[in-house]
Amino acid sequence: LASLYYEKGDMEKSKEILENFPTSKIKLLNDQKKFLEINILLYSDKKNEALDLMNQLLADPKSEMSKDFILLKMAKIQAKTEQTETAVANLNKIIDEYPQSVYSYEARTLLNELEEK
């Protein structure tokens, strides 16, 4: 339900539903809830708070979210906020640690763009 409100652009209602959503026994649902929180923060231009939540997902060994996906999302935000060194490090991590990833090509492309600047 929170996702539907998010899609309609009603961030307040989406956030309210998320806050009242109980923790699930299914870890992926909790991760998806956190990622929706991240998207709401990004929509609200709270990039640093969103990056903090993404770092929490990366640090959680029980997280079922794709680490390469999280790293790419972080790198895109970092590139836009002039955190180029950190973005480059995250992109290199995708390329080195997840070479078969579906996100590897996109990481290489973004890395090339950042290195050309």
C-alpha cells in the first residue's frame, strides 16, 4: 500500500503507512520497506539520510537486497552530489566484486563518465 502512495506521489501517506508497518519475519520484506524509505528520502532531497540507510543495508549481513544494486544506486547519488571519489570506489567495488552482475556494465559506463570529468 505504501508503494502505491509513493507511485502516486503522496510521500506523506506512504511514509505514514511505512511507519506503522510491522517488522516482518521475511527479511526481504523488511529490506524492501527500508528501500522504499530510501526512495522517499531521495524524493524529499534528503540524500545524506538516504545514503546512511543504504550503508545500513550494505553492512547488514542478513540483508537480502542485492549489494551490487545498492552500490550502484549509491554511486549515482554520490556522483550527483559531487562525492566523486566515493562514487568511483563504489563503482570499482561492483566491477571487482560482482563482475557477472547485471549492473556491472552500467557501473563501467558511469565510471568512464566520472573519469572523463
